Amino acid sequence: GAPCNMCGVGIAFSLGRGNEILLQAARLLSRAVVGLPLAACRDNFSAVWHRVVGASDGQLLWLGPEKGAIHQAGACLVNALWDLWAKLEGKPLWRLVSCLPTHTIAAALILEDVSDELSVEAAVAMLEATDAGRAVRAEHIARHGIAAYTTATGWAGYPDAKVRELVKKATAEGFTAFKMKVGLGAQSDMRRASLLRSEIGESGRLMMDANSVWGVDEAIACMKELTVYKPLFIEEPIHPDDILGHARIATALEPDGIYVAGGEQTVNRVVMKQFLSSGGYTICQQDAVKCGGLNEWLVVALMAAKRGVPVC
């Protein structure tokens, strides 16, 4: 229960058509949250998660399992519960999570089907190891924020003058990392990468995103050509379900110092376990809207930390 004037907000979306499907899915799942006491989230959020996302409903689970519109709609409701909890505590969500005791976070983790990669004991040990200095780190974030990159400067189709203008504006705002779209043809990619590198300077970080347009061999060949512009990573170079293909690309680009990033389209912790354990993702970008909400995202973050894979 919550005050009648307080509302938790979660997000689920397509790129336009399809939003009505997500809405209907959320309505189907909402019976699990109507009348739910928030104490249930505090005490055992993982049990709430299983009810909300339909994991305990064999009929709705059949539509996934734990992927697609049902999973996204469940994530929306789960994240709304987290948001409501944070509002009741009078804190932004990141501050709430950073202040939670280890046993509360551990009770929120969805470790089924990934316990071979991350056991309860390992998760608790990792969380306890972060206790030292946690308050100092939280204060630093509150004061200074966290590093971010901008994609606004690197969209395809911008004339050169606009790119220069946007880089100048972003640099003035404090950005030192810039992402550009690739996969528009070798000539276009090379020309725009040259432009961006010249504008951001050698000290600027340049990242690339192919939005899954390449095949494995094509991705390796194209990125080998683009190494001259010193990209930090290539995001989603190929089909987002091709785990072994990502691993091949990561191995091929490792000598060039280029990471392979992904997670925006990774649907759940089980798939992410395979990307991380195979070496397919060397930078993890798990989306808490695409997977099963913050509970599942926390599991992914711990699995990535265990393997030393940065999360961004």
C-alpha cells in the first residue's frame, strides 16, 4: 500500500506501433501488484518479482519465457515498485539502492538459472566487500555525478557543420566521450569517424554503434579498418542473439584494444550469463527496461563485476 497521492513510475516502450501490446501485457500482469504491501518488496523482492513478471503464471510465461512484451511489461511494473519505494523513502532510486543492507539486496536478486555463474553466497560476499567506503562513494556521486557519453553528435545523416557544432556544444557541457553510428558503408564510416576524431581530439573517447547491421566477418573487417580512429568499443556489431559471433569479434578486436559492447537488446540474465562467460561482451550495457527490471539488472551487474567486465 502507498499514499493515494503517490505513484511509482515504470517505462515500457516500442518504437511506436506495438505500445498497445505492451500496455495490454502490463494490464494482464497488474493483478499481481494491486493491493500489494510494499513491505513485501522490502522483505523478499525476488518473490514479488516472480509474481509480477508472470514467471509463476504458466500461461503468460509461455509467451516468453522471460522475454518479449510480457517481460518488458513486467519490468515496467517492477521498476514502478522500486520507484514508489524510493519516493516513500524520499530518495532518488540510486541512493535508495546504495543504502540498502546486503540482506535486502540479496533477497531481491533473481538467481534462478544463473546460480552456476553467481551463487547466493558469492553475491553476498561481493556486496559485503563493497561496504567499505560505500558512503564516501555515494557522496561523490551525489556531488559530481557519473561519467556519461553523448550520441547526439554522431547520428547518421548530419552535415559536417552540424557535427562540429554539436561537438563544440557537448564539449562545453563537459562531455569527453562521443558515440557515432557506423554500418552505413565503409566510405561513409571512415569519413565520419575521421571528422569526429579530428573534432574531439586525441584525448576524446570515441565509441561506435552498428545497431546489428553487420555479419560476423563483415564486422571484424570493418572495425579493423576503423582502428586508425582509436574507437573504445563497437556496440551491437551483429545480431543481438549471436553469442558466439560476438565472442569471435571480441577475440579478433582484442589486439586492437577495441571492446565489444552490448546489452540493450539482451532480454534476460540467462542470455547475459552466456555473453559474459563466452567473452562476447567485454563491456556490459544491460538495459533495465528490456530485461526484467532492476532486480534482474542487479544480477547482471554482479555477474559482470565477477568477470571484471565494465558496465556502462
